[in-house]
Amino acid sequence: MILEVAWLSDSPAMLLLLALLGAVLLGAALLSRRHPPARDKISRAQKRREEALQQMEALAQRLRQQEPDLDPEPILELSLAKLAQKLQAEELSLEGVLCSYLEQALRVHQEVNCLTDFLGECEEQLQALKKLKKSERGPLYGVPMSLKDTYDCMGHDSTCGMVHFLEKPAAKDGVVVKVLKAQGAIPFVKTNIPQTLLSFDCSNPIYGQTLNPLNLKKTPGGSSGGEAAMLAERGSILGMGTDTGGSIRIPANFCGVCGLRTTGNRLSYSGIASAIKGKKSVTTVAGPMARDVESLALCMRALLSENMHQLDPTVPPLPFREEVYSSNRPLRIGYYESDGYTQPSPSMARAVQLTSRLLQDAGHQVIPFSIPRIEYAIEHLYFGGLYGDGGATLLEKLYVICWDLNGDGQGG
């Protein structure tokens, strides 16, 4: 369709598009001899996922045999704070909680295709947690959680939805994953993302399209779309996403859950895969996703520990500021209804207006403002920061899929 439109137009933009596409295919041809076929890699990745999900189902069955009378529904209904409290008090077993979320995650995946991998080491981690003294338990003790596909877990791929990253398993856990485990959390699955992560959708050539559980005809958003879909249908109670230009916030909005785009470098980004390395002016961050705001705060309390700074000294050693979070002091809050670049839908404008009124009613000072030079900021600063090399690094990774999946079968 793109080629048909381009053929009918003699505009410079269309000619440039054709030239770029030709360059991609030519480059792919030159690279094809150095890489195994993309189709073979994708086929093997899909088979690995199928086997991993079978292992996940087998673990759920083993745990179910230990607690045949387990009713998952009351567990799935608990907030993160309540679940953590009951696990600490041993009112719920680690096995029963993990089993409940394994079963639910499998059901959600069958409906919306949101999982990319099962972290089988969660069973070993559960056994290790059971041996801890009460004084040694972290605030997330026994809490099952999901991770966006980009988070490095030892022995597992972090694909960014790209063939380029397949069959390159992480040598070790990333810093955030290490801290979460040290605080007692049990990561048990990785969730789907769009190819390159640079998309508001959630589809890639390896694992396919993730659907929105609220409406299967819609997208869950991206790039943390698999996380949002899992959380919306209670397949997970806590997740970790990443965000550059809305990759936590957009899917959280589309799926009706909560997400926090943290300040740059507040959490370590070491051990999180990216399709574009080295960008400094446009910061990608790690952040929690959950079903409510208090769960985000609980996760941040756990993450902002001394352990984070020790593992990554580039992260400031600043703990969670409880006095700021709990303060009732009126705030000065700025807002805008339109950024002057993209027109919000009527429902979005109403939501901003309603939020503004509610904040004012709560005693806060609400100040409207406009964003200066928005076109320059987006087109030159944002995209210039993302593609400082003209997109060369990203295109090189995409040659693989562009060439081979066009039917040649020889590309790498």
C-alpha cells in the first residue's frame, strides 16, 4: 500500500521514502551472508516460548496439587499492600499466591497474547524465600510480578521485539531485577512489546500482536503494552515498564491501570535492553506499573534502597521521600488542554478539565500554561535526540527483518 501511494506521487517525501526502502533492502542483501535466516530465528523463538509456557503450566499444576482447595479469586482481588501484608503475616502461602497468578496469567495470555517468556527460576527463588527469617524479609516478600521483555534476566533473551536480539540471552540479571529479588519479589514472566519499542502499539514479528483486554479489537498501547494488558486482567499484581515518550503512560491509560514515569536516572537503567543505545538528551527510564497508585508507591519504596546505589553508583543514593508523598501541603500544579501540536480528543480535554477542578477543590493551586516552540522541541530536540546518527544504528538492526521476511529467505 505504501509503495502504491508513493508510486502515484512525485513529492520529494515519497521519493525519499522509496530511496530509504531501497537502501534498507540493498543493505540487507549485503548483510544476508553474515547472519542466519530471520525466519529460522523467529521459528526457534516461538518454539522456546511455547515450551516455556508449558513449563509454566506444569509448575502451576504442581503448586495446585500442594493446595487442591485453593481459591485464587480472593487472592487476585487483594491490593498489593494487602497481599504483601498477608504474605508477611503468613496468612497466605507463597505457593498459593504464585499458583494463583500463574494460572491467571496463562488465561490472560490465551486471550490477549501478552507473554514472551516464563521465568522458570521463580520456583527456586520461592524456595529460597521460604528459608528466610522474618527479619530478613523484604517489603515485597513473596509478591509475584511481571517484567517488560526488555528487562535482563539471566539466561533469557531481551528482544526489543527484534530478530537482531534473539538468541543472545542475558549473562546476568539487570540492576532493577536484582533489587526487586533482594526485596522479596518473584518475577515470573516477561511481557510483550512492539518492534523497536518506538510505537504506541504492541506488535512484533516474533511474538505477534497483543490485544487490549478491555476491547479485543483495540491495542493495549505501547511500548509497555504487554504489562498493561496483564495488569488489567489481574494476570500480575505488579509490573515494571520503561518510558521514553509515553511507553508506560499510554498503555496504562489504554488499559485502565496506573504507571509512573520516574525522573531520569532515579532508577538504574543498567541491564535493560534498548534498540537505540547512547542517547543522552532523550532519557528512557524504568518505572513501575500496577492497578492503583499506592502500589506504585510501595514498589518505589522497595526499589529506592541502598542496594540500588551499591549495584549502580550512577544512581543517586536518595531514599523514597515519605514526607513528600504523605504531605497534605497544597501544591502548585501546571496544566494545559492542548500542546499546540496534536489535537486532543473531546474526552481527553474533558478529563483534563475535570482533573483541574478536582485538584482545585482539594486546595491546590492550578495554573494553565502553554508550551513554547513545541514543533521545534518535538521535531528537532526529541527526534534529533533519538536519531542523532540519522537512524543508522536502528536501521542496521532492522535490515535483518526487512530483507528476510520479504520472502527471500536468505537474509540475516
